[in-house]
Amino acid sequence: MAADDRQAVRPSFVVGLGLALIGVVVYWMWPAAAPGAPPSNSSAEIVARGTAGDPASLEVRLDRLKAPPPAPDSMARNPFRFEAKAAPPPPPSGEGPPVPGAVPGGRRGGAPQPPVPQGPPPIPLKFIGRLESPSAGVVALFSDGHGLRPRGHEGDIILGQYRIVHIGVESVVLEYLDGSGRQTIPLTGQGASSL
């Protein structure tokens, strides 16, 4: 029985020895494990570059720290300071800048541009409802979007800035007190109600 145990142990021993031998060969063949490769920052390399032992390379320039930073000018500011300062733009010539869509000879080409809207800003009120009663007449209800709910009859002044010109069923016409513009505001609430 001892002979059978020896034969069973031999193949596993041979396989283990073979794996160990392969591991040793791979270790020696690997490039990083090759002996003789000096470290990348060896003292011989630093001396050859002239940085170690050179008194000029060890000089500390504290005066550069005291210099004021450049002014925050849009043309001169370069936080990385990797490139030279850009050349100034050329001086303007007698002609103005080129007009988009211009054709040589002075004619303009392309579609006409829409006119820029002019006038007062839009009135920031919403028409949220209308009340009708025999005693009070027709009253328009407004909201400014911030919790204020002004109301008024035709001809009344709202918020000290706007006059109610007309109260319709589905819209209200308001105008600025100085007469600079009118605006029709549609109904955005639940609709009209009667008392």
C-alpha cells in the first residue's frame, strides 16, 4: 500500500515542480524584473542635467512673489500665461463694419429684417375675473402674480400706473396713465360671475 501512495504523490509533485519552474522563468524574463535598469531619477542623471550642485538653479526668487498681478483687462488677462500677448485689433478704416447680407456695389441682399418692437413694456397683470351686480356695476378682478388682487370699474386707476379703459366679457383693455400704450389682457381665470 505504501507503493501505491508513492505513485499517487509523484504526478502531483511533478506538476507542482513544473509550475514552480515556469514561474521562475517568467519572473526572469519579465522586463521590469531585469537587473541593471537604473531608476529614472538617479543622482547621476540629475548631476548630468546640471540641477544638483549648481548654485544658479538653487536661487530662490522671492521678488517675483511681491510683483503685482496683471490688471483684469479682458485683452491682456491670460491665467495660464502660456502664450504671448495677442496683437491689438487693426484700427477702423473709413468704412463701417460689413453689413450682413450686403452685396458688392452697395445693394443689400437677403430678406428684410423684422422691425424691433418699441414702446412700453407689457403690463404685468392678469385678468382673472369679472363681477356684475345691479348696485356696483361691472368690476374687473386682476392678479399681479405676487398675491396682490387689485380690482376696479371702467375709468379707475389700478396700482397707480394703469387705467381700465374697457371691461369686456373675455378681455380687458388697460393703458398706461401717461398714454404711452394700451394693452388688451385676455381672461385667464374661471370666467365671469354675477352677484
